[in-house]
Amino acid sequence: MSNENLIDEILRLKKERNAVILAHSYQRPEIQDLADFVGDSLALARKAQEAECDVIVFCGVHFMAETACILNPSRTVLLPDANAACSLEASCPAEELAAFLEDNKDKNYYVIAYVNCSIGVKALADVIVTSGNSQRIIETAPADRPILFVPDRNLGAWTSLQTGRVMTMWNGACHVHERFTRDQLLTTKAQHPDALVVCHPECQEPIRLLADHICSTEKMIPYCRESKCSKFIIVTETGILHRLRKLVPGKEFIPMDMGKCSCAECEYMKLNTLEKLRNCLRDMAPEVRVPEELRLRAAAPLERMLELSK
Ligand code: 13P
Ligand code: SF4
């Protein structure tokens, strides 16, 4: 079936099911183009919370669809590919975090969890952050308690530098952002000496040190739009390039030169396709469900974040 026919069928099914399609900026261009809303984790969490439809189709990865379930439990949440996981989420199993907290009870950690984690980890956290609000949220952490930041050591280190808050860091990371190397960035910069470097805080320190600007995917859009510069090297998953080119026309966006491999792509994000999107609306599966007791515990720190980042 052609993409055009698939899109027609998706739009017809979306109407029939009274569904809304939310997509992360790392999704395939054709999915971004037909979604009702495209955004970063923070914007998508807000949209999911407000959604008044019967069905939320979450074109992203599992923890994002799970977040939608936590924030809007009366809706049916579909994820086009049930295998759309996240290496960062996997780097912090809830049982390991629970055991660590048990072993360190005397420290009375204030647990801050990056939204890229499972519902079990969220349920153990005091507050959630995204890459778009981590500084703001960490500034509100109680001054008299030590902070444990999970799971991303890179976002944690960057936020710690920005805010001056010392934090104990979980040793987790995103395999896509950790693949970028200083040498690749120096090569890309030498090829485009007139470009500014914009990177995601999930990148490692040697990359962050070479960047002109560090921000979440969403904040890259106004930064590039408002900058006097017309050329940018974008150091994050390549899906955002489509969005930047669409929303900031007339400027040039360059991915990292990674040699022959396409390893700046998140294979989990790219699992969702138009065909799977059509199938999930047709079959009302795969559906993401969460146990109610766990949902209630995970909702508290998520709602705290949304309240604090208003
Ligand atoms: P943001 O879209 O929140 O910047 O996060 C990036 C990411 O890696 C999501 O998986
Ligand atoms: Fe997870 Fe990294 Fe993929 Fe984002 S890019 S979904 S953090 S594996």
C-alpha cells in the first residue's frame, strides 16, 4: 500500500476511534507530518494529560506511552510498536534503584528521575524532570537533603553544573547520545567552520564542552530561529532535523559526520512506521496499561514536575 493510502486510512481510523496522534521529534518524518502534535517529552506529557479524546496513539517509545497512561488513566493508550524501548530507561531497573535506596536509607536521598525511566523508577522518585526543565526543577529541591539523580549521568552532570547543586549520579546513559565522539564533532566542525554547534544534554562532557548551545530538542527550535547564525551542527538523534528544517526554513541544519554508519538514529524510535500506526488504530493494540497502585505512586512526582514547570 502506498504511503498516501496508508495516511488516508490512518486519518479515517483516527476519526472513527476519536483518537489523537502524539509524536516525539525523533519519529520518522512521515509520522511527524501526520501527527496532531509533535514535541519533546515535556510538551508531550502536557498534551497527554490534557487529551480529551478516547484514544491516545503515542508515536514514541514505551516510557512515553506509559507516562501518558499515568497522567490520563481514563484514555486508551496505544504504542504502534510494543518493542519501542529505551536504553536509558533500561540502565536503571526499578529493583536496583529500590535496593540502592534501601542500602542507603540513612542518607535520606531526594530522588530526582529523568522522565526516561520506567513507571517503577518514577514511583520511587520525589520529582521527575525532562531535559527541558531539569534546571528549574532541581533548583526547587530541598537544600537540606542530598540529591540522587537517575538514570542519566550526562543530563545529571550538566544540570549540576548549571545549578551548582551537588548530586549523586546513577550510572546510566543513552546509547545514541553516547556514540557521538569529540573527534567526529571536530571533523564536522572543520567541514563547516561557520556553523554553531547545538547539542542535547544527554551527550557526554567532551561534546558538551565543544557546543555553543546545550538544550532539549524543543528548545533547539527557538534557539536556531532567533540566532543570527544560519548554519547549525545538530548533535542529537537525527529525527529533529526534519522538524528544524520545517519550522526554521532558510537555515541549514547539519547532522554529525559519523562516517558510514547511521548510528545517530535511535532504532527504538524508528520502530514505529506508518503501517504499524495504521495497524494499531485498526486493531486497538498494542495497548499500554499500568497497574493502578503503581500508577498512583508514579503520578505524584510527575504531577509535581508539571506543576513546578508551569
Ligand atoms: P527530549 O525530547 O525531552 O529533549 O528528550 C530526548 C530524548 O532522548 C527522548 O528520548
Ligand atoms: Fe532512549 Fe536514547 Fe532512544 Fe531517547 S534516543 S528513546 S534516550 S535510547
